[in-house]
Amino acid sequence: MLEQFFPHLKVDQLWAATGETLYMTAWSGLATLVFGIALGVLLFLTSRGQLLQNRTLYSIITVLVNVFRSIPFIILIVLLIPFTKTIVGTILGTNAALPALIVGAAPFYARLVEIALREVDKGVIEASRSMGAKTHTLIFRVLIPESSPALVSGITVTLIALVSYSAMAGVIGAGGLGNLAYLEGFQRNHNDVTLVATAMILVIVFIIQFIGDRITALLDKR
């Protein structure tokens, strides 16, 4: 049916490209969630006045986060080619895009995590510390639960950024909707293919945003 309105579009290619985009977004999003929370918690706990205050460690992590967060993604992909080839064995395909996606997104999310943790009521933190709560208890019983709406909102924004990153990665051979729009659409001057690929990316973004907003609303106790 789609071919009637978009003569150059091959539906099987569209679904395959959509699956590749979802694959890259899901796996890199999961890794970003884990590494981003770990980095964000470490940033928060080692900052001034916190449980593990360490000015040197905080400064080092801050510099690393700021550096990788600031590098344009398309340049980051190129910089990480040797690293990607070492751990994946190739620089083409969806798996090859994952290291760059994770390295690009995790520092961004880590900063959002740190901001979310700073919004936690200091009274709740002090009360937990006064009762002798250990570090892991403070993290998993106080900080993360209390900041969960902001954490979900942050990962929603990050996942949407990852969809955009995956489209850029597709231009240099990672697959997905970006690859479809570039190779089958732009290079062959098939504007209908580019249009459909773009529309599919927008659909994915809207779905992620809707789900993220719903979960945030459910977790928000205010």
C-alpha cells in the first residue's frame, strides 16, 4: 500500500531499517542508563559537602564528562574508530555504532542525573545519614527513589538524542533509518524515501516521549 504513494520505497527495507534503529537505541539506551546513573551518583557523592567529598576525583570526572559531552557526535564516531574496531571487530553495522552512542550519551545523562540528585530534599539525606545509613543504602533507598521522576525524564530526553545520534551513525554505515534516508533517499534522489524515513524517526521520538511522560507522571508524588 505504501508503494502506491511512495514509488521508490521498499517496505521490507523500511521495516529492517526501523528495527536497526530501535536495536541501536534500546541497547545504547540501556548501557547509558547504567553508566549515566553510576557517573551521576559518583559526581554527586564526591561533590562538596557530600558523603564521599573528594575534590580531585570530582574535578577529573567533571572534565571527562564535559569533554565527551561537548564533542560533536559525528566527530566522536571518527575518533572512536580504533576503539570500536578493537572491541567489535568492525566499524560497520549496528553493533559498531554502539560504543560511540554510549560514549556520546552516557556523559550527557550523567550530568542530568547529578542535577536530579541535587534536587533531592537535603533534610531526607541528612536524616538518613544521621540514622547511620551506609553509602549503598543512601543511593538505592533514598537518592534514586526520591529523584526517580527526574531520572526518567532525563533518560527520555537522552533516548530521543540517541535516536538522532543513530541517524547520524547511519550515514557512515551503521544502518538504520539514517542509512536508509541517506543511501536510498538522498544519494539516489528519492525524496519519498527520505520523507518516510524521517516520518518514522518522528514516530519513534513521539512514542518515547509519550511513554517517558506517562512514567514520570506515575512516579511524581507531588
